[in-house]
Amino acid sequence: MKLQIFRDGALESPWQTGIKETVSDRQSGNVYDVLVIGAGITGLTAALLLQQSGKKVLIAEAYYVGFGTTGGTSAHINTFADTTFGEAESAFGEDGAKLFAEAIREGYDLIKTSQKDCDFEVRPAYLYAENDEEVKLLDEIYEGAVKVGVAVAYTDKVPTPVPFKKALLWPDQAQFHPLKYLNQLQDAFVAAGGIIKENTRVENIESKDGLHIAGGIRAKHIIYATHMPSNINLFNFECAPYRSYVLAVKLKSGKYPEALIYDSQEPYHYVRTHMIDDEELLLVGGLDHKTGHEDPEKAFGELEKYVREYYSVSSVKYKWSSQYYVPVDGLPYIGKMPMSANGIYCATGYNGNGMMLGSVAGKILSDLILEKENKYEKLFSPSRAKPVDSFTEFMKENADVAYHFVADRFGIHESDSLKPLTPGTGKVVEVDGQKIAAYRGEDGEIHALSPVCTHAACIVNWNGEEKSWDCPCHGARFDIDGNVLTGPATKNLLKIGEIEKTDQKR
Ligand SMILES: Cc1cc2nc3c(=O)[nH]c(=O)nc-3n(C[C@H](O)[C@H](O)[C@H](O)COP(=O)(O)OP(=O)(O)OC[C@H]3O[C@@H](n4cnc5c(N)ncnc54)[C@H](O)[C@@H]3O)c2cc1C
């Protein structure tokens, strides 16, 4: 039985409900000025700006508009970021930190000025500390923000039931409905003559005589707006993939905070309110961990326990998770794709700030292609020299990759026969000495795949909540039939062939 896939996972986010899917599928044998791969916030922003500047642009999307992380985001629009301005200053100097703050602000403004009917609402944001260690961090965040000119103040009033010691107020932050926004960009792009090809996965790019050919499409420039560029590349070593979790719950009290509220725990929690189909919902999220490393069921369980501890929850309406990438030195990589032919661009490593950074990346990449100057080009250059401080982080993330490559392959993890596999669950098991990624459908049928990730040959792990096979090395993800859900892989897991239906009662 085939599972319904809502986005890059089997769990539905509220952004998908009631959204039309307009698809313009008019391929021609022409040479395009730009091929944009991926239709999330980065791809659509870049494509629209380029098309409106007179370029002929085609977007190729593996599934459909908003399938990736933009369809699983929590859609906060901030003037601050996960990499604090203090951290940015220590790695890139005071000017670098100021420029980073300007880029975040520019991304915010791009959304604010272009959005229409996207549930855009300006809200105050609060960040609070619950112990002395967090207070110290909060003070550093305050100082860093003041230094780069970002508005922030201390406050003793936070609309949260959680007891706190100290708190910051960031005025005029915002939230919106990310898929309504993408649909708006899509409509404007198509109205300007742009073409979107959905269900079109690009596996590789061939470059010859100044032209690039990808999936049969010929273009002068190509943008990897795939969140993580496909296949083996430098970013597999410079960005670490993380899963992050969100619940949307109804409250018995009917009282929903009109604010964006974050704690300072590690991993952290946040809450905000959103109206979906005339119904107020409290979004609670966080509990991030590296993809394929921890138990998603446990993360959802802990998130629900957390929200029930502080709020009177009447029901959980939605739960979903999605993926983001943490850059080794704290800043995103936006610009010319390193070690590639001229005319290939990429944008990745946004941390949890891709609404602003994806928007500003669209502007940076369109400027580069239009041969206009852009003040962020050097700071975010994917070929930038790595600050020394980031080396430790680099070693930490990649030591972990090496561990999984070896340990998972040689069976340090428990492997088992197919027998204990209950319907609806999956596991890497051993059958006749061969490792198999096996999923038993609700009808008892086994879907058997090779567990070797097609990206860099690590062994995938089962994600029971999203019904996917997740690679612990670089974050590629596959559905129960082995189809790629999330890059950097572009090839499906190998099917082992039908294994006889096994009787559960045997
Ligand atoms: C749970 C969660 C909450 C978040 N909350 C926030 C927030 O509140 N604020 C914020 O600013 N950021 C947030 N982020 C981060 C933000 O959502 C992302 O950084 C952003 O959505 C990335 O957008 P994108 O367009 O670059 O990538 P995506 O939206 O992932 O789009 C990439 C597209 O490329 C397609 N694709 C991939 N490979 C190929 C291929 N080979 N061929 C064709 N198509 C391909 C995919 O199908 C996908 O549709 C959050 C992230 C997570 C995980």
C-alpha cells in the first residue's frame, strides 16, 4: 500500500490545507537564461526577480511547489538569527556581523513589502532565560544585537506561563503563511512568463561550451535552490542536517499569545499563534537533533509533554517535522558553486532562518546573474576561507559522519530478522547475511530496499514518525519505496525485490 506523502514527510503541516496547485508545464527545446532547481522560498524568490528583470527562467522541482522545508517551516520572520551577532562578530569581525544583520533585515523587508494575503502579521518576539547560564547567554545576545544596531530591549513582561529570570523583547517581528506566500510568488512568476516544471528531479548537470544541460533542460545559468546542493559536494562537510519538530495544538482556555516566544534551552522550544481555517492554533516547536540520529517519536512525545505542562491543551491538530542545515562557521553559503563550471550557483546553510536568508539569497543570486554588485557577495561566498574557530565544529560534525559510515555498516547497531517487524514499522534487518531496509505496510507487505544511501554510501535509519529512511551522515531521506524525499541524494534506494508476505501470526 502506497503512503500518502504530504510534503517531505508523511505528516501533514497546516500550510498544505486548501492551497491550490497551479502548475505550468510548458517545456520547450529552448535555451533558458536560468534554470532554477527547487521551488521553495529561495528558488521562487530568485526565479521571480530574474524573470521580472527580463531573463527567461524555468524552475524544475522534484515534487511540487513547497514540497521541501518551506512547506514544513514554522514561518517566523525575524531581525535576529540563530547565529548570534556576537558569534558572527567573533568569526567575521564587526563589519561582517553588521552586514549579516543587514542581510537578515533585507530578507525581512523583501517579504514584508512583497507579501499580499499571506497572513502576514507583525508581532513582538520574546527570548527568555530560566537559569544563570542562560542569563549570561541572553546578555551576550543583547550586547551583540545592540552593537550591530538591531532593536532589542530587556523586559520583565513575557506572555508565557513558564517562570523565567530575564528576558529580551525584539519589537516588530513577524509571521506569515509560507505556502500562501510561495503561491503568490509562483503566480507572479508565471504571470511574468516564467515556467515551472513540477515532478522533475535534476540528477546532474553537464556543462559544455558555456551551456549547462540538466534533466534535458538547457540553460546559461543554473541555481541549486535545493536547500542543499545535490550529490557529493563541499557542503556535505560544511553543513550539518538537523530535523526540527512542530505541533499545532488547540487550547481549552481559548487564550492564545499574540507574540513569538522562545526559551534559551538547548535544544530550545518556541511558541506562536496562527489562524488556520478560522481556527486559532498554538504552534509549539523545537527539540532539534541531527537527522537520523535520535528518535523522532521521542522528540514529538517530549514536545507534547512540554506543551501540556504549561498550557491547557484540548487537542493536537497537526504534527510535523522538517530539515534545516547548520553551517560550520555560522553564516549561509550563497553564491557561485565551488568546484563547478562557471554559471552554476547555490544557496545553503540557512540554519533556522531561511525565510529571511532564502529571500535575500534570491536577491543575491539574481544580482550575480544580472552582473550587478551585491554587498553580501563576499561575506556569504561559498568559497570563503574558513575562520579558524569553525575548524573544531567541522571536525565534530565530520567525525560523526565517519563513525556512522563504519559502525552502521559493520552492525554495531542491532540488526534482526523480519519477524518482529509490526505493520507500519521499518527497520534495518539482516536476512541471509544481507542488510535490508525493510518496511512492513499496514497490509503486511514488506517493502525491501538496500539500506545503503545513494549519496555517500552510509546506512540509513528508520524514521517511524515521518515513515522515511533517513541518512545519519548528510541528511538524505527516502520514502518506503526508496524514492528520494530530501537531497543531497538524487538517486532512489535500490529495491531488493519482493520478499514473500510473511504471516504476522507465524
Ligand atoms: C521545523 C522548521 C522550522 C523552521 N522555522 C523557520 C522560521 O520560523 N523562520 C525561518 O526564517 N526559517 C525557518 N526554518 C528554516 C526555513 O524553513 C528553511 O531554511 C527554508 O524553508 C529553506 O528554503 P529553500 O527554498 O532553500 O529550500 P526548500 O524549501 O527545502 O526547497 C527546496 C526544493 O528543492 C527541491 N529539490 C531538491 N532536490 C532537487 C532536485 N535534485 N531536483 C529538483 N528539485 C529538487 C525540493 O523538493 C524542494 O521543494 C525552519 C526550518 C525547519 C526545519
